[in-house]
Amino acid sequence: MKKRSGKSSQRKEKMVMIISSALVLTALTVTGIYVRNQNNEEPDGGYTIDFSSLEESSSSGVEAEDIPVTDSDLDYDPASTEAGSTTVKNDYGKSGTATADADPFDEKAEAIRLKEASSDLIVGAGETKDGEIKSEEEEMATEAMVELQTEDGVEEASSEAVAAQVQPELTFSEADSLVMPLVGNVLINYSADKSVYFPTLQQYKCNPALIVAANVGESVKAAANGMVSKIYNDPMTGQTVVMSLGNGYELTYGQLQEVTVSEGTYVAEGEIFAQIGEPTRYYAVEGSNLYMKLTKDGVPINPVA
């Protein structure tokens, strides 16, 4: 009896284990199905395409309408020009290369364009071929062209005048004489072969120039036609101007102020180019004066001979 009861208990335990395993498997299966159904029911956020609706619309015979893309749908403004862009369109529909220094408006080109646009209609002053009054744009074009032509004419005339103003050739010679730059007494004469007395220096020595008495501020005129070759300050002659007269002749003016010419300036005979300045310490006793020296190839000669 004991053996039979032991076998019966073992059979019962196996049955319990089998039933428990079946219940666990069933519970797991039910749980998996529930979780899957929950995932499928989550919203797609608007990113899932419903192909079924497209198929239905296609099958119903409704065709999709082509929607044109406009400039407003773009992320940039095609009319704007950015630095480094290559091709742009202007107001007239012409393509061109954009540059940083491009002038957005060419006044002369615009006037020519307006003139060409209205040239077929303009016949007389204020009238067209049909006898009608010219439009405001046509009149503006005509005035602009006249103004531009006038400006061009003035520029051409001025350039021609400058080109025509050829400076006379400098041809000073031994036979020519000098005009005195101002009227005054000779304080110290030119002397190359014997010495003369200098009151300020209190000594005798040769004098390569002519020292003429003058008043401070008195105008100085050119003694001959010349080209300014040098302008400098010298301890003895003060502010000094040297003019080339041609053929190796040069005329030096000293003790000046208010010089109105510069190096390279052509000065005609009798033209005022400076004033008399205060005397340097080398001529303190003699007083204000004009220092005037004439040289031929660098050798002093008598300016009044």
C-alpha cells in the first residue's frame, strides 16, 4: 500500500508542474500580444504617409495638381547680391558679373540709353513725328545729352588749350640783355677781377653778383624768360630762386620772400614771382636788397654788361 501511494504522489507532482508551465506560457503569450498592440496604436507624429489614401484618390480618378514653385518658397532672395556671387541680373534683365566696386548707376550710360530710346520720336524742339509733345522722359534725356556733350566739349577744349600752350624755347645768348627786376640803387657792384668793400663784413673781396637796394615787400619781376630750376634757403642770400635762361645761362635771385613759383615753373619776362625779404646777417649794414647773379655754365658774368 505504501508503494502505491508513493507513485500516486509523484504523478500528481508531474501534473501540477505541467499545468503550471502551461499557465506561465499562456500568460507570457497574452502579455506579448498586448504590448505589440499598444505599440501599433501610438501616434506617428504626422510623419507617416498614408499610402492607402493616395491609392484611393488615384483609383477614384482624381489627378494631383501641379503646384508651381515661386520665389517666396525659397530660403533666399534671388534679387539680392551677396559678396562673391558671380552672376546677377540688373533692372533691365541683363546678366553680369557682380563686383564689390561696381557703380550701381552710370549717369552717362543712362542718359545715352534714354537718348537712344527717344531718338526715333524726337524731331524738333518739344515735338515728335506725329506732332505730339515730347514726354517728360524724352525731354530729360535730351537735356542730359546736351549737358554731357557740353561738358565733354569743355574738357576737350581745355585739354587742347593745355596742349597748345607750348612753352617758348629758352634761347638766351650773350647778345641778349636783362630787364632790371626792380628799380633801386646799386649798393655793391659786380666785380670779378678786383675786390670791393662789404660794409657788413668790413672787408674787401670780389663780388660775383649785383646788390641792388630795395624795400621789404617790394615785388620782384623776372629779368628774362626762364624755367625755375632750384629754390632753396642760403645763409648769405636767404630764400633763393635759380632760373635757367637757356644755352647754359642761369640767373640767381636772392634775399626773397613770398615766392609764388615752384621748381619746373616757366616764368615770363616781367612776371612777378616773389617779394623782397629781410636782409640776412651778411647784409645787415647794407639793408634790404636784391641779390642778382648771372652765370654761364656756372661761371659768373656781369649781369648789366
